[in-house]
Amino acid sequence: MEELKEQLKAQLIEQLNLEDITPDEIDSSEPLFGDGLGLDSIDALEIIVLLEKEYGIKLEDPKKGKDVFQSIDSLAAYITKHRQ
């Protein structure tokens, strides 16, 4: 699970062009949106694409996205549970 979290951090930095941040600076329990990393709705779409492309996971219910995209921890847990 820790390996997946580190991989996710690196993928988010690359996918979202977060040039000023390193994976070490991202706290796994920190919120991805709002006060945490400060991501926005366009970033959420990029994360959805990342999940489909890298992990074969399709987010069927957009309402679940809020819980899934809460933090690196919640994202890693969701991927672990739904990975194909």
C-alpha cells in the first residue's frame, strides 16, 4: 500500500503538472482539494483519466468521487479494492 501511495503521488505530480512539489512534500492523509494540495474540478477530471488509464478503474458514480479523492490514502484504498 505504501508503494502505491508513493506511485500515486508521483503520478499526480506528473499528470497535474505540479512542478513545485515533490512526492515527499505530499502528506498521504492531507486533503487533495481545498486547503490541502488545492486541486480543483479540472484536476479531478485528470485523476479520473489517470485511474482509467493506469489502473483500469472507471468511476461509475461521480458522487463517490468526493470520498475517493479525499486524500492519497483514500485514493490508494479505492484502487486496491477496485483494481482489475
